[in-house]
Amino acid sequence: MQTNNNKWFSHLIILILIISGGIYTGCENEEEIDSSIILKAFGPSPALRGGELRFIGSNLDKVTAVVFQGLTPGETVEVSEIEVVN
């Protein structure tokens, strides 16, 4: 009779370990929200002078200005008038 009780007790312990292991691995931290600005594409290329450029990416609503390389080395052009389109 004693061995039968030990058998059930050992099965119960194994079941508890399996369940607690599954619960423990299920409690991982939530994924962090990615707040980095990612530029996936822009165009048209080449753009005409005074034309409209479109930027596609993630978190671009945080962009306040875009800096382009000028015609000569070291020269830059900064555009801060940005129209946000959903």
C-alpha cells in the first residue's frame, strides 16, 4: 500500500513541476515599444526643383526637419515645413 501512495505522490509532484514551469515561462516581460525613427523609402528620385518628396517609414511624426546635402561639398539644405499625411 505504501508504494502505491508514493507512486501517486510522485506523479502529483511531477505534474506540479510541469504546470509551474509553464506558468513561469509564460510570464516574460512585455515587448518594449520601439520608438526609433525608421525611414523605409523616399521619392520620387530625382525630384524636380520645388517638387514634392514623400517619406515612408515608422515614427516619422517625430521628425521636425530634414537635412539634404547641397550641390557643393559641405553645403546642406534644411527643410522644416513638413506636411504630415496619414
